[in-house]
Amino acid sequence: MERGSNSESTNKADKQKGKKLGSKIEPFVTQGDHNARDLRSWAKRTGFVSIFSGEVGTSRGRSSTNRDGFRGESGGGSMSPKIESDPVQATTRNRSFEIEPDSNRNRNNSEADPILPERGENERGNTEASANWNNGEHNKIDDEYVGKHESIDITYPGGKGESEWNQPEMKYGIRDNPGFASLIYYGMQHYLSLAGSLIFIPLIIVPAMGGTDKDTATVISTMMLVSGLTTILHSNFGTRLPLVQGSSFVFLAPALVISNSHEYRNLTQNKFRHIMRELQGAIIVSSIFQCILGFSGLMSLFLRLINPVVVAPTIASIGLAFFSYGFPQAGSCIEISLPQILLVLIFSLVPLSIGIVWVYAFFLTAGGAYNYKGCNSDIPNSNMLNDSCIKHAYTMKHCRTDASNAWKTADWVRVPYPLQWGIPIFNFKTSIIMIIVSLVASVDSVGTYYSTSTRVNSKPPTRGIVSRGIGMEGFCSILAGIWGTGGGSTTLTENTHTINITNVASRRSVELGAVILIIFSFVGKVGAILASIPQALAASLLCFVWALITALGISTLRYTHTRSFRNIMIVGVSLFLGFSIPAYFQNYYQETAFILPGYLIPYSAASDGPIRSGNEQIDFIMNALLSMNMVVTFLVAIVLDNTVSSSQEERGVYLWSVVEDLSVDPSCLDDYSLPKKVSKVFGWAKCLGA
């Protein structure tokens, strides 16, 4: 409906209707789908007159069209329904229909307009029957308005809405129960796909800390137990999203930095236990800080600084940071690592590919592919005494399936228990390092919360629920520190990929998988088998896992304006400086190349860095933090994103749900609600969304 010739009559009608409307108008609240009959009934009852155009395709050129794509009127009493659109989630948010003046007419022209895709002819025809109401006077409703608003996609130039990618629907939602057999199947699938974090982290840190094969098996069993316990706790008392908790790669870098400093590098007796106790103390202190940050509600304020432009480079840097370990270790046995990488990339079946390549490596070992004349397979004791075998020791240790003696030394039944490595050692410098790392882990979790909630067809959690989840992660990290896993507990970013592949988001399947994981942790031989995986095979799989983490981090940019020069420059500068600055610290002391293996050189700067202030503790902290890629990337990104001015639309800030959502539809946040008995206890904690 064009306005040119009817503007005067429209204004008169508005003035007459304005007298009838009075000061307050009953809002229109939908009873499900937007039914045109309900809308006409409400309009007749309230005397509402609609005067807007649906020609959104030309909205940019019309000065009287507001930002939501509806025609506003300059008359004093004109009102228009308000549909609140969410450009970040690329969907329309239908809370309620409110009547309010057209206050957005004078909008800043520099802001990017959302693009509404044009409706097909069939949809337009379906809405023509509801075109008139209120005796037919100027009351033609726009077909876009009475259409199915939940299917409208709003995109920024250069980006696509979520539904444009035609993502398959979830087979099972958060609260669905697919049956006991399916629960076991999907639960195991979740944890097997996360083998990179649950199994391979101990294969890296334990040898670097001077541990034996038996120690590696024990740490794997401990990590399985803690992961199962913390997942159950988080799914019931945290955000309640179907997310597996475990020792993330976020904590791998600080563990290597601490264990390769001069103070711990030169230990000879009980080196592994001493370093583990140092890590336990640091993790416990940082976890207490994280608990305070979350349960006090301070995280709700901190969320204002965390946006996709911050989260994307931070998560990406976590995966990219370990490039010096990935293929250099996998390349020692190219005949094993290359098939492993190809199988994972082609079929995306991590457990199956591990099994196939492991059997293949077993036949190579049994067939004598790694037998060398005069060299014994007992590595390294026998070979270090024979000069002719030294050059083959590296290959034998990384390729043979019988290089580990974990199976021989591990007990059949062993229950991991708290303080099994001894009393934790609390040190100021290591505690400060872990506190900063826990902030990075929290940023990682925030991005995972948001992307997972949108994928499982649920509304994003409120800031209070996010804060509650971070607080629970802090409590879970305390348990990890007490048991001694070598790292804290946080949400595993790779879990988002698992949900995308399986299309299963059942909370019960994750919990049942956690129970099975706890049972397996009591069988010592299970940890021993996993500790016997050839190092080349593990490194080749980690190449895929770290690449996946990088990809998941970059994918977070879909929530922001990807054509904005400001945003891409912040991401680019953050990633570049996040690797260039640590490279300066890591290579400052060249002599470390003669002391440590090549893949450990980037983690030796805590004692050998360029900062020499005279205070040994401060020097250790600053050199360690500035040598970690993820820390520098996070600091640069959060400073730039919150200092370089821009509109919220351009920045693409996370749109968390707000408390007002509950007043319209309390059921929309049922996925995040605490159990009733627990909710009564914490009902006073409004900041936690209890």
C-alpha cells in the first residue's frame, strides 16, 4: 500500500483513532503461530490501525521506513507492531507484540541494514485472505507480518543466516530420552569423539614432566574419572547444556611452560610428582578465583567485554599454538601418520580411524618393520648403551606398538583417589599464571555455550546462567586439582562438532556416557591400553583435533559483521601479534635448542625470557604469560574490541536472553532451569538465573 495520495486521510484517521486508543493499549500476545484472525480481533477491540508497507526490498531508499523494515508514519498518534529481530542469531525474536511510537525514524545511515529475503509468490498468496480488517479502512496488513515470522532470516551483507545453510534438525533435543540402548550408543559416541582431549593430553605432558608409562596410564584413568564426575555436575547444576567437561588444551600450554622452567627442569628425583603437585596447587587457586567470578555474578559484567571478535581469535590460537608439536612428531612415522590423517579427514570417524591404524601399526611392528640389527625393542634403556642404535631409538619409540610398558606395570583394578600424588604445593608465580589461563578458558566456554545453544534449537542462556556455568566449571576444576589431572576442567570446544555431526543433544546421553567413563576409570588396564598408543599415531590425530579447534574458533565470526574492516583487522592483528610476540620470547635464549626437544622450546621462556626486572617471581610470570599464544591473542583482542568504537550491530555482540523473556514465555528457558529442590536452595541468587 503506497502512501503518496492517502497521507492526509491517513493522518485524519490516526487522529480519530488516537482519541479512542487512550493512553494505554492492550498488547497483542500470540497464542502460538501468528494467526491473522486473532490479529484482526485484537485490532477491532483496541481500535488499532496498521499503516506500514511490506516492501522491505527498497527500505533503504525511503526515509520514513524504520529499521525493522516497517513503514512509520509522521502523524502524532500512529502506532506499529514491533517485531524484535536478532541479527546475530539470524532469526526473528517473537517475544510479544507491543504498541509503541515510531522512534527509530531518524536512524544513523552508517549502520548496516539487515537484509530480509523476499517472500515467494506462494507465501504472498496465502496471506492475501487476511489483508483487510476493521471495516476495510486503511487496515491492510503486510504479508511479511502475518507470515511465519520464525522462518524469516536476517543477514548482514557478507553473512548468511543460520537456516540458510539448511542444517539438519536435531534428532533428539536436550530433554529428550531416546531409549536406553540409544542413550548408550550416543553417549559413547560423544566421548569417543573427544579422545584428543581425554586421552592424548597425558601422552604429551606426562613424558615432559619426567613421568613413566605407568604414570601416564594413571593420569589417563584419573582424567576419565574427573571428566565423568564434572560432566554430571555441569549438566545438572551448571548451564545444563549437553556439554562434556574435561581437561582442555587451554591448560596444556601452561603445564608445559611450568614443567620446562629451570626450577623444575633440573630435578632428578621424583620430578614428575613434584611438578604435578605444583600444578595441583596452581589449579586449585585459579579454580577458587573462577568460582568467585561465576557464583558472585561478576561474570555477568565481564560478558559485556566478550564478543565474537574476541572469542574467535582466542579459540583459534589455542589450536594453532601446537603446530610445532603436530606434524614434526607425526612425521617420524609417515607410514602411520599419513593414513591416520586421511581417514579422519575423509570419514570424520575418530574412534574407527584410530582402531584401523593401530591394528595396521601392530602388523608393521610384528612384521619387523621397526627391527634394527643389534637393537632391542626395550626403549630407551638398552639402546642408550649401544651407539649403533641411538639413531634408531627415536623411530622405535614413536612407531612401535610395544614401545610402552604400561600394560605390564598397570594394575587391573585401581580407583583414582584424591591427593594421590601428594599434598599440593602452592606457589605465587604458578598460581597467577593459572588464574590468567582460567580467564582464557572461561572465554572459550562462553563461545561454546552460545554456539551450542543456537545449534540445539534453544534460546541462548541468560547472563546469569552463563555466570552459573563458569562458577560450576571453577568448582569442577577444584576437583581436577585435588585428584591431579595436570590441568583444570572446562567445557570441551570439540563437543560442538560432535553435536553437529550426530544431531543429538540429549542431556541424558551425555550423563550416561559419563557414568560409563567413570566405570572404565576403575579398570587400570583400560588406561594402560590407551597409554600404549604409538606417539606418532597420537600426534597425527592431534593434528586433526587442533585444526578442528581452530576451525571452530574461526566459525564464531558468523555471529558478527564479516564485511566490517574493523572486525577483520582486530582478528588479524590479534592472531598475528598473538604469535609474533610469543615467538620473540620463545627464541630469546638460543641455548635451549641444545637442551630441550624442538617441540618443547616454545615452552621454555619462563626462565629464559627477556624480562629481567630484578624480581624473580615477576620475571617468571611475565615471561611465561607473554610466551603463550592464547594469552597474548586474548589480551590484544579484548583491548582492541572494547576500545575501537563501533555500533553493536557491526561488532556482532552476543545477544544473551534477558529476564524479560521469562515474563512472556517462562518455558523458553526450561532447558537451563535447575532441578526444583536445588532451585529452592539457590532461589536467592537471582544473578545466577536459578
